[in-house]
Amino acid sequence: MDIDSLRSFLAIVDTGSFTRAAAQIHRTQSAISMQIKKLEEELGSPLFDRDKRPLTVSLAGQRLVSHARRLVASHDEALDAFIREDNTRPIRIGCPDDYAQSLLPELLEAFRQQLGKVTFDVLCASSVRLRQRLDSGDLDLAIVTRAPDSDEGWLLKHDKGVWVCGDDPTLVERRPLPLALFDKSCKFHTTALDGLGKFGIDVDLVAFTTSASTLVGLVRNQQALSAMASGSIPSDLKVLSGANLPPLPAIDIVIVAATHSHPMITPSMISSISHQFTAAQAKIA
């Protein structure tokens, strides 16, 4: 099997999209479609179910993933033995602002336990913008919230959305309901507004932002309620349980690597750290 074709296959699996995979590996979408077609002819099975949205990996594709990762990793390690790469530059990692205090420090510690005293260049932005920066080659890694039924990236944590308030829980009774939310690309933004509309609750949208500290400040100051991931809530804010508010969705937080990532970052390393995080969450649960 051709290494470049396997690399394209893995890019599609990790991004969940032929379009994003093409952008990351700097090929046209038609070129990687041809690579996948040749792989499918060689293996005698379709690798993706193209009729489903989002794009899903077939059973044959799922079987190929682990083999492809090993083959590509072995190929790259062999090249690294002969080609001196620049391991000194910082590792560029992106993270949504709400995970910057709760999840990112643990993740950086896990990488440094394996890599030693490396330096990280951290960019905080929404998941949508981080994917764009990955595709353009401006990031090596990114923590993002993935779409339901997607195989994107390596799982770090299952989480769920919750409604939060400051010291005054009676704010939930105010009409219109004052809200501060993450920006429109956040899953909780649309779900919260749509759900409140279905509940017949008028909303006063005080602000929307990519800044978690802005949301926390507004909630802490009794200016608004908010919808946040349960694992990112500061200890002084309160979860509104039992309030007549619509439910918020569960989410998967994953780490995604650029197709051409930092030379010190390998798929096996990311997989190991993913298992470390998911095992720790399973013990807590």
C-alpha cells in the first residue's frame, strides 16, 4: 500500500472530511479521492460510507486505521533516522479558552513527561478557528470539541453542558432571561437559544464571546447565566439543577494533530496520552 495514500486516508479519518484533509496535506480533493479509490480497489472494500453525514468510516476502514497508523509511523521514523529535523522549535498547540485552565495544563504535563523540557506556543480560539489553523499548517496540535458520530482525533474526555449562575440562583426567574454565551460556533450557543425558544423563554443576550474569563466574570457579577462544559466551571459558580431550562448536549473533547505535525509528536504518543486521560476519567466515573 502506498504511504501517501495511507497518509491521505488517515487525514480524512482524523478530520472527518475530504475537504479538510485535502487542505491539510496540500492536495486537491480529487487527488485524494483517487488515492482512496485505489486503496479501496486494492483492499476490495469501501473505506467510507459516503452516503452518511457526517462522513463515517466503514468496517473495513476501521480495520485499516490501526495498520495505517503503524505503517505511516514506521515510515516516518525510518526517515527521521536519516534526515535531521528541527526538534528545537516550540510545539504549537491550540485550545478553546474554556479548556485552557481545566484541561490544557494536564495535557501539557503529559506531553512533557514523554518529551522532556519542550516549549509550547499556545493559541486560544474556538474549535472552528483552530481547525482552520491546523489545516493551514499554523498549528501542530489542537484540542477541539468534535461532532457527534465523528472519528476525528483522539479522545481526551467525555463532558456535558450545564447551566451555571453566580451567587443568586433566582436570576433564572428573570424575564427576559439574561444570558452570556460562547460565540456562535460553540455547540452550546445554538442549543441554548433554540431550546429556550422552544420553552417559550424570552432571552436578553448580554454578550457572546470566545473568552471564558469574560463569561465567568459576567456570571460571577450576577449579570447573566451561561451554558458551559461541566469540567470547565470555576468552583465559585453554581450549576443550576432542577431549573426549568432546556437540556444541553454531551460533548467529546479530543486532540487533533496536523498531518505534518511537529517532528517530536507521533501518533503512538498521542494515542498513549489519550488512553491516559480516558482511563483517568473512567476511574472518576
